[in-house]
Amino acid sequence: MEPLAQRLRPRTLDEVCGQQHLLGQNQVFRRTVESGHIPNMIFYGPSGVGKTTVASIIAAGSGMQLHKLNGTTASTSDIKSVLADIGTLGAAGGILLYLDEIQYFNKRQQQSLLECVEQGTVTLIASTTENPYFYVYNALLSRCTVFEFKSLTAEDIRRGVQNAA
């Protein structure tokens, strides 16, 4: 059986609590995601505000092969394993790499992503709780759009609890 948190996780952008500055109907972020063209993105904000959830929703609707890595445990060989799928039948719709906690990747690990991100063979969605302008390699950062996720308000939390109930 799935853990409770996973069963309660929003499955659409409309179900996400908070982040209306990004997810509202007429916001640029929302329109971009719904256009079907997913750019390279970095989600920046505190823990527990929906960064991973939004990335999962985007991945589910993208038609791309999803790979998830965490900067605290992944190595350069894990990155190479993802890159080995480029051009395979399984990745015909493209590869979407969700990299959680990118701030823990060192410069060399981040550089290993640069060529495939630059060429468009991999779409990167990374998340971080730290300011990406200090923790993400400049050349990689320049090829991504940064979206700031904000802390949830009491009303956002109330809505989440009501949805769970």
C-alpha cells in the first residue's frame, strides 16, 4: 500500500495548495507548462512547499521518460546512467531529469549535465532550498529558468487539510 503522504499528494496543478503566483490560471509558469514545451527549470524555496509535487505533475503530463536523482546521494555515474538513455527507444519522447537538492552537487557533477541540457537532449527540473544564484554552476543556471516557491500561508495549509479530509 502507498504511504498516506503519497496518496494525498496532488495529481494536478489545480490541486496544489499555494504557489498561486506560479500556478494561477493566467500565470506565465502555468501557461508554459500547459503549452507542452517544458523548459529547463530550477525550483527554489523552503522545504515542504510543493517543489517535488509540481515537478512530478509536470513529469506525469510531459510524455517524457522520467529519471529522479537526489543531490545528497547521486554520483557522476548516476548521471552517466541517465545520459545513457539518450537516443534509446524508451526515451523517444525525451528525457526529463528531476534533480532534487541540486545544491549538493559539486561543480563537476553539475558540469556533467551542461552539454545535454544545452543540446536539449535532456530537460532538467532541479530543486533547491538554497539560493541557486550562489549554489548552481553559472553556465547551467544560465540555461534554466528559476522559479521561486514561497512559504505556505495559513489558508493554503487549511485548504490542504480540507482536501486530505
